[in-house]
Amino acid sequence: MYCMFSLSPGMRILVMLLLDTLPMLGNVLLLCFFVFFIFGIVGVQLWAGLLRNRCYLDLPPNVTAP
């Protein structure tokens, strides 16, 4: 790993920058999780029971369901 840093000084800067931004990326991921969680709750409340008993198997008269 050290060999990779010694070949390119720019690589060392990029890796250190990425490691420094990890806490901020964690905050962004937490915000995204919260938004998707709220979106899921709203979606379940809006669509709750709307598709109940909508899926059924329409077979021809000469075919029996297992």
C-alpha cells in the first residue's frame, strides 16, 4: 500500500481527502435513509389496501388450479 502512495503524490492526497470526508458522507447517508424511510411510510399509507383482492387466477373452464 505504501508503494502506491510513493509512486503518485496525488494519490496520497486523494486518499487522505476521502478519509477526511467520511464523517460528512455518513451524515448524507443518514439523511438519505431518513428521506426514504418517510417516503416508504407515506407510500404505504397512500396505497394501503388499494390492490387487495385485485390479483386472481383466471383459468379456462377445462383447467383446474393446483
